Amino acid sequence: MKFALIVSRFNEQVTKGLERDARRALEEAGVAEEDIVVYYVPGAFEIPFTAATVVEKRAVDAVICLGAIIRGETPHFEYISRAVSSGIMELNLRAHKPVVFGVLTTDTLEQADARSGQGSDNKGYEAGMAAVEMVTLMKNLNSKLF
């Protein structure tokens, strides 16, 4: 299995933890390091476009999107959260391969840190495991279709 990680650099203290544990999940599932490619983007808004480009141009079995959008004092959080979520969802439906949503949308930095730190609550790890499960499911479905 081959995987692409799209990782936002904005809120990097959070996204580094998501990336670390997404890699850990993939490695625990037996994915070789050379079968994991990482693309860094400036912010969460750039994740869907980059994921779409990777789906189109790279031979990967799944794309894992990792980012952190933390509520501020303006409506910016709402716009970015909605755009990123919709972009990833739309790509997931048309890509013919799993595009996993691992973008945190939290009210505070503390909440984001809790979801990206060491331990079983890390959402990057969950995204990595979901990607492996979906790739396996799609391979099984494709082998059983008429």
C-alpha cells in the first residue's frame, strides 16, 4: 500500500503531532517508509487542492489530509473549516480512492494539543488507521464486484 500525507504547516506545533502519529499508524500496519510520501502546504485551505493533484498525478492508494483550524475572534474559522471539509469530502467522492479527513477544528489551542499529542487520542493516528482500513476495504470490494 502507498499513502500520501498532506500536512498543513499552519499551526505546526499541532500538525507535527498529527503527522508523527499518522506515520506511526501506517508503520504499525506494515507500510514501508518509502511507501509514504509527505507534501507540506502553507495552511489548511491548500489541503484539498494539493490532495486533488496528488490523487490525479501520483500512484497512491489513499491520501491522508492533516491540519488544524483553531477558532479565532473572526468568522475566518467558519469559512476555512467549511471550505476544507467540503473540498475533502467532494474529492473523496470523485477520487475513486480514499481521501481521509484528519483536519482538527477546535475552539482552542489546548483542545488541538490534546488531539495531536502522544497517546491514544491522537487524531493523526486515527486518520492513518482509517486510511489503511479503507484501502483494505476497497481492495476487497473491487475483487468481489461483478
